[in-house]
Amino acid sequence: MSLTEQRWDRILSVAAERQKVTVNDLALELDVSRETIRRDLSQLDERGLLQKVHGGAVHVHSASEGAFRKRQGQNAKEKNTIAQLVNDLLKPGESVMMNAGTTVYAVANAIASRDDLTVITNSLDIASRLLHGHGGNSVVLLGGNLGRDSQTYGEMTMEEIRRFRVDHAVLTIGAMDTTSIFFDFSIEIASVARAMMQQARQTTIVADNQKLGRTALVELCKIKDLSRVVTDAPPSAEMSRAFAEAKVDVIFPDGS
């Protein structure tokens, strides 16, 4: 990871902890110029990772109330379609690790009426949805440092993940670029996802088609590390070739 990426990750971590950061404070903490911090904040704002304000920036989750719920409403039809496809893949008696995100939450919603799965997650939202569903799935919430985004992180979370061996990891991503690398938006999120992948016999990435052909801050994995991708529309010809060469199944409505 480059020095710039390390600095960005530190800025995002501080913003998540404090909800608001100033140019002056960041410059002092990171021992760089204010001009460097202003440039960093502008680039993070362009990527949707922070929201710039006068004299600094605010964490995206505090920029507006109910950010997670608002994202749930974006592309809701597509997310629900993906969720049903994943539901059809999961067989009775199987175990699933799920990270946090609105598409994975849609999967949780789709399986909430079932009573034949074991679900392990670091997301309070997903655990709560499954607990209050009409089904009887077994739900395990991973411990660790609780973030303001209702996810657990850190070494305790990683240790707990390593205690399990599951049939599936069902994971969201930030983006997949044209070189067949998958990305996410922070080191913590990517680290949890990678740990889940290592403990799963099969890894399923769930992502609406708009995330394909894009990039984000932190590399998560390469295409060869996956079992399948479930999306809402056929990928581009370039992406299809990459999936075929890596022998990764791509599942979408009316697709194979």
C-alpha cells in the first residue's frame, strides 16, 4: 500500500471515530502539510468516502441521518433480485458467513423466513433482521470493536472468524476493476472479508452491475479467489471473459 493510501486509511479511521475532522488536526497528527490534507480530503470526497465541509470533512455516515437506510433504498429492486438468487443457492443445513452492506442485508432479508441455515456475521443490522424474522435460522454475531456503522472489527473479530469453518462466505464489495481485482473502501472492511473467505469452502460476491468496472481504495481479492459472482445484469464482454478464464460462475436473472 502506498504512503498516500496509508494516509487516506488513517484519515477515514479518524473520521469514523470522531465523525468530523479538521484540516489542522489531521495535518498535525499525520505530520504533513495542510495543503496535502486538503488534497486528500478532496480526493476522498470525490470517491464518496468523506464529505468535505469548511475547514475539514465529516464521516459519510454522519453526513446525513439514516445513511444505511437510504442506501438500502438505492437499487432496491436489483438488490432484492440478487438476494433471491443467493437464497436459491443455499441448501438446508448449510452455514454462511456474511459481512455488512445493503446487498448482503437484502440477502439476510430473503433468508429471514428460513429455519435451516446457520448464519455468522459481524453486522448488527443483519443479525437483528435474522433474529426478528419469521424463521428460525441459527445466528452468531461476531464480537470485536463496534464501529458506528454497526459492524464489528479488529483482532477479536478476526480471531472469532478463525474459529469457524463454513460452507459459504456471502460478501459485498466496493468495486471490481477491469484487471479482475476486487476492492473495498477500508482496510478494516477488507480484512474482515478476506478472513471470512479463508474460512469458507465457497465464496460468493454479491454486487449490482454498477460496481463492475470500477475501483476503490483497498484491494480485497483477485478473481481467482472466488467461486461465483451474483449480480443483477449480464456483465460486459470484457468482464465475462475474465470470469470465464478464472472459471468463476456468474449468476444473474435469466443467465446461467
